[in-house]
Amino acid sequence: MIRIDGVKVAKEVKEKLREETNQIVNSGRRAPHLTAILVGLDGASQTYVASKEKDCHEIGFGSEVIRMPETTTESELLELIEKINQSETTDGLIVQLPLPKHISEKKVTDAISPLKDVDGFTPANFGLVTRGEGGYIPATPFGILKLLEAYKIETKGKHVVVLGRSNIVGRPMSILLSQASPTGNATVTLCHSKTENLEFYTKHADIVVVAIGISEFLKGNMLKEGATVIDVGITRVSDSSNPRGYVLKGDADYASLEGVCYAATPVPGGVGPMTRTGLMLNTLEAYKKKFNLD
Amino acid sequence: MIRIDGVKVAKEVKEKLREETNQIVNSGRRAPHLTAILVGLDGASQTYVASKEKDCHEIGFGSEVIRMPETTTESELLELIEKINQSETTDGLIVQLPLPKHISEKKVTDAISPLKDVDGFTPANFGLVTRGEGGYIPATPFGILKLLEAYKIETKGKHVVVLGRSNIVGRPMSILLSQASPTGNATVTLCHSKTENLEFYTKHADIVVVAIGISEFLKGNMLKEGATVIDVGITRVSDSSNPRGYVLKGDADYASLEGVCYAATPVPGGVGPMTRTGLMLNTLEAYKKKFNLD
């Protein structure tokens, strides 16, 4: 079974982005620029934002993090977003979630200009992606498409079963893979908690994308021979034998796929490392749109 | 086999709308109001707009048609839309398509305020519908949901196969039926021109929605016993024995469904008559949103 290596592919994607950014800057233009807004001091959010800054730095993008105190009001934040929406020097704008409870995440996200919404969170952007009319593909789905591409896993005419209908992963994945596009043209079945006789679908699937948040749910005996599994799950399962006290598990039982599947993503090291590349790809796209490049 | 009667259900939906509008007006409020813009003199468009006016009149909505000459410029039209977007007295706004060739339909449609976009054509509206966050359901999908509801055809846990991935019908249908909602919760497979072994899917389906524009494509022998067929196709097929010189055919071979299916929509008289009700339902919803009713 082929182990789909997200760390390796993420590195390759970043290397390509770095080369393209180099060419842009060498041609005398300014570099693409990503702005992140971080409200409060949430530990995980600090880490996420720091790693996005690191990505930007490695690729050669400009980046900045605007840190706002926990006490920031919604209207202050909306005002800041409007300013950055208008800014000539920022191409992509992200607001790190979660936000403090007194601020509506929906209002804030919706306020980001669709042209700069490189996280792909606004309704207008989601509508464009759904209709295949451009728009920024959200991070995790974008990462998955890049993995399939890198490992030359054909989607056209194949039966893809997506487990989980979240707006973050399952829903957009089901849409993207069934669109008339080079990374689409699959026949997609979207399964979820109300699906009856799930194995009927998984046993017929050429590709299964699993994003339900139940560790090791998908077993090899639920699949047909030669299937590919894309595992989006990542759950901490306590494990006293591990020095950290837990291990990370995916939604698929990786060991059980061996001998059945053609290829699968491990957890960690599969889809996870790819999600950060989507943001960078979208930032470059936003830049190109702005200057009518390509 | 139950013949799903769109004419009858459309009448019932309109009657309910009429009663609700009556109550609103009797409570001293103004009636909901739909504005249609018609550019040029396209014959079919004139007919469509006239029938929408008639629906409004029967229900008790206010309505107006703004007729613009064929020579209207894009910026004149955009200016008019902006004026109506701001208007306090219009709840729903539709621009009848097609537009003259010198005007971008995309630009015009996108200019309609999402709050008044009762056709459900803007990207933001499509994004909201896709994510299950409100938004106006486009006319044909809305009509189909109402038909399933009226005939108490359960979707929860059922396997729905949608044939055709258009942004007008197939795509939104596949999304709506798989959402966590009273008219959703189905396991949906979206099939299209690149699908291999189509009968594998149709033979397993509890409900088939067919919207591919190929007359009498879907036959009874491609279905399992007890299935329900929703036929969105409507094609003129020439027929010299008919005084009009043609007959209207659906995407399903209706006669062949008899003895196999539980229920099916005829063509004409099934989905067609329902499409106009969606616009009216959305107009009332736009009105209620505006005044925070319900």
C-alpha cells in the first residue's frame, strides 16, 4: 500500500510557491502579502498563526499579524477588517478563530472581502466554489486535491464516497470532486450519520474521504480491493504507554487498510500537513487576481 | 403508481400563501412586493414575467414590472438595481434572463442584494443555501422539495440519486437533500456525463431526480421496485400526429415506470408547475426577514 506522504507533498508545493514568488519579486513587483488578525491570547491560535507566518516567510510572502486584546469590541474588529479590505498592500486576510464570545464569528467572517477571503469562509466565496466559478477553495479540501494530484490518483469516472457532511470538509469535498474539472468528474456519494447500510457505499468506492471525527472508524474490511483512503480525522486517544499520555488517531484504522488499499494517508503526516498549503496557494491566487497575472 | 400532481400541489401552495398574505394585510401591514425587471422584447420572457405577475396578483402580493428598452446599457441597469436594492417598498427583485448580449448577466445578477435575491442566483445566496445557513432556495429545487413534502415521500436515510450536475437543478438538489433538515438527511449520489456504470446507482436508488435534458432517458428497468422518480426534464420532441407538431417529453420514460415505481412526476404537469411557487415562497420569506416576522 502506498503511504501518501503529506509532509513531502506540502514541501513540494511550498517549494513551487517559493520559486514562483521569487520570479514575481525578481520581475520588480512587490511580494504577495498575507495579513492575519489574532484577537486575545488563545494558546492554540498563537501556534497556528505563528506557523502560518513561518510558511509565508519560507515562501517569500510578506506577512503581518495584527494582535488585538481580548476586550476588542465587535465594531472595532469590523472597522479593522474594512480597513484591510481596502488596503492596497494586503492580498489575503484571515481572522484566526475562535474569537472571544462577545464577538459574532459569522459577522466577522462575512465582513472579509471575498477577494481577500483566502480561508474561503464567506458565503459568496463558498457559492462561487460550489458553482465552479472560481473562489478560494477552503484549506483542507484544497490540500486533499493536491494530494490526489501529486499521487496521480484518478478521480474521473471513479466512485468517491465522502463520509461526513461538515461545511469545512465533507460538503466542499463532495462538491469539488464531482465538478467538471481536472480534479473532479467523480461520481460522489455523500454519507453521514443518517446513512443506512454504510458499507454498501464504502465497499463500492474507489476513493473514500473520511471526515467524521470517530477514531479508527473505517476498517479495511469495509472497503474494496484497490481503494484509496483519504483520512481527515485527527483525534487524541489517551495512551499511558506514550510519554505524552496520548496518541493521534485518524478516522481510518490505518493498519487494517494494508493488503486491501492501493493508497492511504497516515495520521499524522497525511492530510494535516497539507492544510496549511491551501492558504498559501490562495494568497498567491489573490495576488494574481489583483494584478491580473496569469 | 402514484402520479405526483404538480398542478394540484402548486395550487395548494399558492392557496396557503394567499391565506398568509391575507392575514398580514388584515393586520394592517403592507403586502409583500415583487419587482421584476424586463429588458427588451423577448417573447418567452414576456410570457414568464406575465405569469409571475399573475401569481402575485392571485396571492395578493404587490408586483411591478419595470420594462427597459433593448438598448439599455449595463451601467443603467446596474444603477436601477441599486435603486431597488435600497427601496423600502420592494422585498424581492428578479431580473428576467436572458439579457441583451451587450450586458453581462453575471454582473447584473451579482448586483442584486442577497436580501432581495428571491431567484437565489447570487453567489452569496448559493453559499448560504449550500451551508444550510438560510438563503433563498432556487425555484426548481424548492418546487421539488415541496412536491416530496406534499406526497410525504421520506428522504431521511434514503438513497437519492441525482442525474445531472447543473447549478440550476442537479447541484443544489444534491446538496439540499443531503443536508441535516426535515427535507434532507438522504444519502445522495450525484451522477453526470462522466459517471461509469450508471445503472449500478439508479438500481439502488429510493428516489431518482433526473435533470439531464435527454428525453425519455430513464427507463423503468434501470430502477428498483418502489422507487420514486422526480423528472425535471422538458424537451420538445417533434410529432406530426400532434396539432402543435411536437409533444413535451421528460427525461424519464413515464410509461415504463408503471409497475416498477411507487410514484413519479409526469411531464408536463409535475415539476414544471411547481417552479413558479418557489419564487412566491421566497418573496414572502424576504418580506418576513425584512420585518422580522415569524
